[in-house]
Amino acid sequence: MDRLENLKNIIIYLMADEHVSHRIPSSLEERQRMMRALMNVWISESIQACLEGRVATNEDEVNVWEPRPISEDFLMKQDVELQMQCEDKGVVSLKDMAAANSSLFTFHSSLLLWQGDITRLKVEAIVNAANAQALGCWAPLHNCIDFITQGYNLPARHVIHTVGPIIPDGVPTKEQEEQLAQCYRSCLDLAEQNGLESIAFCCISTGVFHFPNELAARIAIETVKSYPRHALKTIVFNVFLDKDRADYVLIGAGAGLTTAAGIDYAGEDFRREFREWIDRYGITDLYSAGFYPFETDEERWAMWAKHIWFSRYRTGALPLYKRLLKIVDGKDYFVITTNVDGQFEMAGFDADRIFATQGDYCYFQPASGAPKELYHNQKWVERALPAIHNCRIPTELIPHTPDGQPVSMNLRCDDTFVEDEHWHRQAQRYSDFVRTASDKRLLLLEFGVGFNTPVIIRFPFEQMATQFPDVTLVRFNRDYPQPSLQGVKSFLAFTEDINRIISSR
């Protein structure tokens, strides 16, 4: 049957049942809209009749509310149209979502974020805001129950219906926060009880229910993270509106990110590569090795040749940094980092969007701090490494500036640190980015930043989260997740391994 003709027959059936008559529009889109409107009226009136007892029968003193009758022919026509609408919108599988990095952020090994129409998702269950009567919940604190139905003409196999608290004034109480958390737990309970492996959540209680978006997101993620899952393998958080996305993303990275990425200054790789230095000098980690009082320049620069190679040139771009780039690729982002390993640039981040405040292992500078010039050292490292013998390099390989001055590493340790033109240019770009994003939707992603230099990233990020009108601070920190400042409005902390959160899915 022709699609327009099928829609016409559906509309005629619904109008006859409602005893109304309207002109049937000619276009496909208008007929679809009319069909939906009539179906909404038909369903709501049928349910209201049941609620009022107009079609009740009494059997053994138990009220049974009969559903409004409908013909099999109509159901067949309706199914045909709904299935075609589903095809028109396109079905999105978990595999499709994982490939669509512009719309999907994989921020945990089993938690996904997707922007789009939740009814397109081919998962085992999607979550719908409803109450026990399959209607939207109108009453604040209404005692709605959670239940599961088939997905019928949806790509999802099931629909789990739940409703969260309504917040008329937009300021939820602690009780209402717990009610929202319980919505997520109840849905997860139903999914587990039915052996489902995947579920997609809508933003429960936000929108017309007025639960604050940022707080609702934090409750959702924290509740799902702490839930003891067994059958469930993948959970999708679905956002629909552009306002649920950030306009700007500012990344702040400390030593914890590089450690998670695989460069451990005191780990197994360090012990293997620096065994000779450990045995000879008793050094315990690369950080303290940089301050060891070697007796000769030949010894000091032998260690630095190995140190630079280990930290800057040995691995190339690490997978974790590449995955992080996929998250911000195509977005307006900037990076500020106290790391000196060059991983952001090697992973493909735009060099103009990186401010490495503390220097870079790949540069020498004049030991005196003047002139304000830097010198690439990779070729020197390649010459010096094979020449190391007994933890020394030949005297002629001791590095100097082109005019013969002694050099030092371009790493901030005292007031001789060289801030060249590039450093100041990037500092200005960082300042400009923050100023531009200050009154927009700004997402702060802070990775592995502790208290060695908190005034560079940690404290400024908290100040932004306190002072800017629409900012969310997401902190990835195993040891120090909580903010130090009071008044951080929107905050979420992860203490898990960053590799589990920034997944390769």
C-alpha cells in the first residue's frame, strides 16, 4: 500500500473513533503530525476512561480495567508506518555510537555519552519518563513506579518507564536528590532482573521537571558508577539538546595523566632502563635524579641524555593522549599542562592550543637564562645515547649553545627558566581562551593534578567553577578528588584509573 494512502486510512480510523472530522493534509510530514496528534488524544482518553471507571468490570470483587478496543487491521497499518518512521530516522547501534566520535564520548569502559534521539538507539532497553499509567507525571512527589514493556516498533527491545521528582522552583531538596538516584537504581534493577546487557538513560527529571542539569548529571553518573552490575555491560547517557553540550573545553593536565598513560618515573620501566644509575648512584626515581649532585658534567649529561630519551622520545604519542584528542576533536578546546613530556603535541593536539607552563624535555636553554632562546635536543640525544659508558659521555658531547655557552634543561626549577616568545604567546592565547569562554558553556577537564603546583591549574579551575555562570568542573584524581574552594557550583570527580574512564571503545 502507498505510504500516504496508509496514513490516510490510519487518520480516518482515528477520527471516526473520536467522532471528529478534519481535512486530511496532503503532505507526508503533515499526515504524520496529524496521526500523532490523534493517537495522543485516543490513548489519553482511553486511559482516562479506565481511571474514571467507565469501562470497569467486576470479577470476584477485583476491578479489571478493560483497554479500549482497536482493530487488528489498524494495528497492522500503524506498525507499517511506525516501522517506516524508524527507518527514516535511522537506527544507531552501539557499534555505530562507538564510531561516531563527533556525537559520542566514551568516558568510561562501559559508560557512554550520546547526543541525539534516544528512540533511534538499538540497545536492549531505553528509559522513558512516565508513571504507572504510562502518562507523564504531573504531581510533585507523585509515588510513581518503575516498569518494563516491550519496545515494539522501536529499535530497542524494551522500554523501562520511570519518573523522577518534579522541582517547581528548580531547587531540589536532599530527599528529591535521593529520589532521582533511586530512579536510576530502579531502572538498573529492572535491567538486571531481565538479564539485559545494555540500557540508554534519558535525562530524568530535567527539562519540564526542572531538576538542575548539572546536579542531575552528577547524581546519574555517581549512581550508575556505584551500582553493582552483573548482566549489564554498557550504559548510555543520552542528551538531546545542544545546551547539554559544552561550547568550550579546557583541559588541565598534571603528572597523573602521563603516569596513567604509561610513563612512570619510578616504575618497572624506569628500574630496567636506569639500573646502572640506580646501582651506582642510588637514585630512586627520575624526578629526584634531575637534582642529583653529579661530580662531573660527563656524568650529569649522560644521565640527562637517558632521561630525555626515556621521557620524551622513547614512546612517541601514547594511546591515552590519542583517545583524549578524539574527545575534543572538532571542538573549541585549549590545553594547559604542567607536564614537560610533549605528549599533547605528539598525539596531534594543535600546538597553538597548548600552553606547557613548565617547559619541555625537548629543549635546551642557556644555563644563565639569557638570551631567551631554546634549542632542540633530539639530534644531540641520538648522538649521546650510544656513547654512554660507565654512566658518562665523552667530554666533546657535553652540550652547549651555538655560541659556546653552557646549557641547561628548559624545565622550570629556578629563576633562570627561559620563557621565550612562544611561551608568552601561548600564555596570552590561554588567557584569551578563558576570557572568551567565561560567559559561555565551559567544560573543565582536569587530569591528574595534585598539589605540587596547584596555583597553575587546580586552584584556577576551581575559581572558574565558582565564578563563571555556566561551567562544569570534571576532576580525574585518585588521591585528591575534592575541591578546596567553597562554592564550586557544578563538580564531578572520578577516582578510577583514567584509562578505564577515557576508554578505547
